[in-house]
Amino acid sequence: STTPVKVAVTGAAGQIGYSLLFRIASGALLGPDTPVELRLLEITPALKALEGVVMELDDCAFPTLAKVEIGDDANKVFDGVNHALLVGARPRGPGMERGDLLEANGGIFAPQGKALNDVAADDIRITVTGNPANTNALIAMSNAPDIPTERFSALTRLDHNRAISQLAAKLGVPVTEIKKMTIWGNHSATQYPDLFHAEVSGKNAAETVGDQDWLAGTFIPTVAKRGAAIIEARGASSAASAASATIDHARTWVEGTADGDWVSMAVRSDGSYGVEEGLISSFPVTVKDGAWSVVQGLDIDDFSRGKIDASVAELAEERDAVKGLGLI
Ligand code: NAI
């Protein structure tokens, strides 16, 4: 039998964890033929709840689940891991300023970056879902000097999937007809979902929609504010869809993108499309043989330029704030 692939999940006792773990354990991430060893990190007070989740994982008798280990010490839980899905983060509390939020998350992602640097497997791939995801990924990356920077990413696949779903609904086509969707920038309300390079049944999406007012006034804000709409309706933030997108992201990183399509991933900018080098920003990427590359050569018009620049400016501000706090 093959050696299990070790998948670490942080914040494993949280809402996203409750959807994510069962799907990973059932083979949704690595397929039906690859055994998985789950390594679950939580803070000490949440370990008891996590033990309950592990009882449920046991009770599923998943053929692909080889082993589960839990703990509150990143240096033990991350030992030898091949994938790290960093979901656990500090949410914004009442009256919390952005600086306080970044500082609290720096206290999580700096030590987790160091631990991954010291004990993860050589092929480690890191996906940050916990918010503020792009800047948390930057903090982890900056604290892991021995891990190649291209192994760090942040999740914008949920935004990408939301954009596909909204466009498909508008045009009355199945989601499978939509290709080449792109989310640019930050996983925040400034993100830019781009229809000018997307395709519907092989035709340009913006032209097919043919309605700039809908694109600018409905589509973009609906995608960018979808998280808030779900909190308003459900009384809790998106969890199953965030877990599903986290799996899509990590699975694409392993399996690659389909011919004629790409996905959105927030990765370290090399300066492409005028995005300041070193920021973790969302781009259109293709993946082959386990490595991503930013799609090159897209024409960016003035409308898109303005939207991308605004989101990247926010990322630069967050970067400056965490630099000021000595976190990177
Ligand atoms: P939750 O509050 O239900 O769970 C978070 C868990 O993380 C808690 O169990 C907590 O104990 C744990 N945790 C906190 N600090 C930790 C640490 N240092 N090490 C390990 N675990 C730690 O939150 P939920 O709903 O599961 O969301 C998790 C994160 O994902 C939040 O930051 C949320 O904003 C973010 N999110 C990101 C999305 C994206 O598209 N990038 C979409 C939806 C949510």
C-alpha cells in the first residue's frame, strides 16, 4: 500500500473544519486511491471539541483515512506534512481596528510559518483560508525562509466559484460553460472579479453579457459582498462553500488545470500586471506538474486597471502595517 499523504488542517474544530475534514477524509482532495493522514491543529481549549469531531471521523469508517493526529503544538502537528490548510484565524471582534486584527493574526501565522519551515515535508504546499488570508499568507511566508515562496498561497477560489455561479445564473447556462474566470487582488471587498477575460461557451463573457451596468453595478458587488450576504441570511459565515473551495484550490494545485482554462489563486507576485513584487495577490494561474504559473499577456483596459490597482493598494497597506508591527 502507498504511504499516506499528510494533510494538516488548522482551526480544525471550527465551522469550516467541520465541512472540510470529512471531505478530505473521503478522498475529495487526493482521490480514492491515496490514503490520507490528517494532522489537526487547534488551540488548547478547542481540543475537547476536536476529539468529538475525530470520533465522528472514526465513525465514518472512510477507506481513504489512514490516521488522525490532533494537538495544540504546531511543531508536532506539522511534522512531515505535505499539505497545510491554514484555516484557523482570529476573527475581527467588536471595535477591533484593522491593526489589532493584523497583529492578532500575526501571532498565529508567524509561529505557524516558522513551524512549517522547521518540520514540514520538502514538498509542502500551503493554502491560507483564514482571514485576512492574503496577508496571513505573507506573514507565514516571511517567517519560513527555507520554504520556496511559490509553495505559499491564499484562497480566492471561493470568490472565483461565486463569480462563475453568478455569471452562469445571469446567462442561464450551466457552470461548466464558464471558463477563464479571474479574481484579482485581495480576498476582501476590494477584490476584482474580471469578466473581460472570462469565456462563456467559448465566447467572451463581458461581450456576451453586453451590459456594463450589470457588470459594474451588480455582478462585481454581488461577488465581492457575498460573504456578508451569507452572514446576513444564515447568521454565520460561509463554511461549507469555503471548505469546498479550499479543496478545489489544493486539488487543482496537485492535479493541474484543464486545457483551455485557468483558476484564481493568491500567490506571491513577481511584478506581473503591475502588481508590486512580493505581495500575495490573486491572479489567473495555470497549474502543471504541481507548479502554478501566472497567465501572461492579458490586455488590461482602464476599467480593470483601476479595479486591480485599488485592491493591490489595499494589500500594500496591509503589508506596510504588518511590517510596522515587525511581523515580516
Ligand atoms: P471558526 O471561528 O468557526 O473556526 C476557527 C477555528 O480556528 C476555531 O476553532 C479556533 O479555535 C481555531 N483557531 C484559532 N486560533 C488558532 C491557532 N492559533 N491554531 C489553530 N487553530 C486556531 O471560523 P470558520 O468559520 O471556520 O472560519 C475560519 C477562517 O476562515 C476565518 O478567518 C474566516 O474569516 C475565514 N474564511 C475565509 C474564506 C476565504 O474565502 N478565504 C471564506 C470563509 C471564511
